[in-house]
Amino acid sequence: MKNLLKKELTILEGIADVYLFTMILIFPLLVDKTGFFHILECKWYSYVTITGIYLLVNLFVILYFLLFKKVNCFKKKKFSVVQGLAVAFLVINFLSAFLSPYFQKYNLWIGVGRGEGLLAMSLYTLSFLCLSFFLKFKKRYLAYFSISSILLSGVAILQYIGFNPFYLYQGGIGTHNVSFMSTIGNIDFLSAMYCMLLAISFSAYVFLEKNEVWEKVLHLLSLFFVFFIVGIIDVQSGKVALLGTLILIFPFIIANHQRLSRFLVVLAMIFMAYGINIVLNPEYHYDVHRLGFYFQFNYFVVAFIIICIAFLYLAHILQKCEYDFLQNKKIIKGFYLGMVACALVAFLILYFGNFQSGIFYEIHGLLHGECNDQFGNYRIFLWKRTFPLVWEYPLLGSGPDTFAIRFMAKYSADVAAIGPLTINDTAANVYFTMLVNIGILGFMSYVGFLFFQFKRGIQNMNSYSFVFMIALLCYMIQDFFNLSLVIVTPIFWILMALHLQSLSSFS
């Protein structure tokens, strides 16, 4: 019986391994002949197919062993609080959908806005549960993320220098439109994907001590390509998430000479990527539909070269200056206290400063109670009007992916007043959108699910789980300014499963 159980778990582990490989390395690259025009539909059908097959294969294998081998594959599996909250989240989504006032009129299985209906929510949760039960963490999974990052960035770079792989730019979209890049589509979603991929590559390179040379090269290549593209797409939500995450983990970087040395190498890669971008200096002429390269070698490029050399030299010096304060909690706390002091100074500057425009001007206005609709690229416009919707169906919301129905019915005149009428199908904030769609109960189950992920991660932390926690944190920050979408959200749920498995595998 024991050998049979081991055999079954090995089979389920292999199935999970194939699914993980497919989702991390193949799914992000999947497109169809419509290019960017229907990329969401393509990704949605691809995800439903891939994950549906994965779940069905799991079900058949589990039932086969139970009925014909009399082996219960869950016999030695412990049901954690995190998994329990995932189930609660799924149940609340079902209740919200079936009790929704829109259930009879609209297809809430698919959803009304972005395809984030009950089916997508179910697949996210069930795939997470299967992976968290049956997957066994392997270090090569970290390499999957860096390889995926290189492939996505490679496509984006080819597009940037005038090529059109997969024929994604079609019709009126143009051949050098940086609003849509790589095989992800909208640059906001590409930025969201990078928040996970870049965080994995960065953390794996900086924090893991036993990387092989090929792994280090792979992670650095990923970082170089990503920062090259990040400098082009210039998405503020992604930059805020990356910078915020870096600030939060910075004490753990500078507290060890090897980590700080590797961090300086990463900084050199960043300046190198930006420097090459300046040298290339492409410009697309829409009047003649031609791309020109106006190569330049200015003072900025010279400065970046000097900075790169300086960082690499300092990284080399730090390798010899051995120190390690990671076990000294007082020093770590001191670092964080210093960061808090800096944050207070920044707050005072933002509150009393005289800013004329830009993000600092908007933060200054918000600190003084000025909630201008235009702030945050009109996110304040959305957020101010979202919360009154919450109280109409406070407990269970109005059903998964029903935000568009309610927001446009109530605020279409407001939307039209600020410009051409568009359909606002989310609050441009995953958490606020969730409050409207599945109510306070759904929101609390999801937040509890995330909270206990981190609580367990902090209590049982190892070097690999720390890498995943950083990636999760980065994505969660950008979620505050973005939306859930099948193009990128499945990778986030996979990350959460990997985080749990990394805790179990090295506990």
C-alpha cells in the first residue's frame, strides 16, 4: 500500500511538472492569427484548455487509484489554513454568482468584462490546490521563470527594432506601437508579468548562495532584457511595485557582503540596458511607415559606462570585504528604523513641497485631501465611484466579473464627461474590483488567503521560499493599480503554489 501511494504521488507530481512547464514557458508565448486584436480571447481559451486538461487528468488518476487500487492519494496530505481559505474563496465565488441579480441575464461563468467570471476563478483556485497538494518543488523551476522572461523580452526587443514576430501588429495597430508589446499585449499587463518574472530572476541571483554559473548567467540575462524593455514601456504601476519591493527587502541585501556585491552587478546590468537603449535611439515615422535608427553616443552613455564599470569594480571589492549581519536582528531593525526615518522625511517633503506637476504633485494633492479625478491616470475617478457600489451588495457582491454592468449603468454620464465614452469594466485595482464583484466576504477570504501565505512563509522561511515571497509581494503591490486578467493572473496563482511547496520541501 505504501509503495502504491508513492507511485501515485509520483505520477501526480509528474503531471504537475508538465503543467508547470507548459504554463510558465509556453502559455505566455501563445498567440493566434489575429495578433493583438483578440489576444485576450486567445489567452483565455488557451488557459481554459490547458488547465481544464490538467485538472481532468488529475481527477482521472485520483479516481483510478481510489477505485481500482484502493489508494487514497490525500491520505497523508495535510489540509492547511491557506488551502482552506482558497476553498472558501472558491465557495464564495459560487455563492456570489448563483445569488447574483444578474445570473439569469448574463453569462457569469465567463464574465461580463474581462473573462474573469466563475470559470476563471474556479480554474485559478483548483489548479492552485492541485499544485499545492501534488507538486514537489525543484530548483529548476526558478530557471523556467528566467527563460520565460528572456523569451518574452526577446520578442519585445525584435518588435522594438522593427521586426514583427508572430505577426502581432496588424491593421491599424502599427509596426512600432509600444502600447502593445511581446506576446502579452497591453504594456500594463506586460509590466504585471515582469513584476513576477523580474522579481524571481533578481531574487534568485541576489539571494541564492549555491547557483551554478549557468544559472547566474541566465538570471542576469533575464534582468538585462527586462530592464531594456521596462525603460521603453515606462509603466508607472510596475515601477512603483518594483521600487516598493526593493525598498522593503533592501536591508536584507546590504546586510551581507555577497548579496550587496551581486546587487551591484544587477545595477550595472540596469545601466547597461538603459545605455544601449540610448545608443540605438529608434524612431518610427508614421507618415512613411518606416523605422529609423539614429545612433548616438552622448554624455549620458559615457556616464552610464563609467557607472557600470564602477559598480562592477565595487562588486569585486565587496567579495573580499567579508561581513554578515543577517543573524543580528538589532542591525536589521536598525536598517528598517532608518528607512522609516527616511520615509517620514519624504512624507514631510511631499506634504510641504511646492510641486507643479507629475506624480509628486498628485501625491501632494492627495495628502491635502484633493482627490482630483485625473490623478493616477484617472484611477481616482474610478476609485471614488467604486465604493458606493460596494454597499449595494456588501456581503457577496453582484457576481464575478460584473463590475462593468454596475459601473457603466450608474456612471456612464461621468465617463462621457471626461472624454470619449469608454467601458470601465474594472476599478483599475484588483482589491477594489473584488469588493464590488464578490463582496466583503469574498474580499476577506482572498486577503486572508494572502495573509496566511506570508505568515507561514515568515514562520518557515528558507532561501527558496524567500524568492517566491518577494515575487508575490511585488505582484500584490502592482495589483493595487492594475486588474486581474487571464493573461497574467494564472502565473500569480502558480507562484503561490510554488511558495507553499518550497516551504514543505525544505522544512
